[in-house]
Amino acid sequence: MQPDQLRARILLWAEEQIRLDHLPSKSGSILEAVLYRGELPRADAANIVGTGKRQARRVVSAMLEQGVLTSESTRAPLRLAFPATLASRWMPGLFPERRG
């Protein structure tokens, strides 16, 4: 699983999603902050991305839609989610590959 490389795999995934226009730019900054802190108060998102609140909400919403961030409510802090669709990408070797 190589947990020491988890951060790098997650940020690489984010860069690829940004290049494919599946996530807005600066999404990696939010993910990195959540990885470092464990959770991110929503009010801090604008400072992290260096934009206004509206743009920060757009970035956060896109990551919530992708399932990589989670929150208990619209005001609760953001936390990293580990969607099953990304398990083999973010944590290779954790689950055996399905064949057939």
C-alpha cells in the first residue's frame, strides 16, 4: 500500500483531474491542506486557494461531487474521503485486483 507515498498519489491524481478539467485549479491546494491538517474549516478554503469565497466554494463543491472530500453538513469542516472508485489508485495493493 505504501502509506508514505499516499500524499504524492493523491496530489498526482488531483493534478491529472485538473488537467482534464474534472476539477478546478487550486483543488490540489485544498487536498494538501486537508491531508496536512486532518480537516479544514470551510472558512479557510478561500485563503488556501488565494481567491474569493465564491471561487473557493466552487473548488470545494467540485471535490465534494467527486467524492474526495466529505463533510457532515454545509458548515462542518472538510475531511478527506476515500472513495471506493479511487481505492486502487490511491492505495495500490490494499485490495486484490478483480479478474474476469
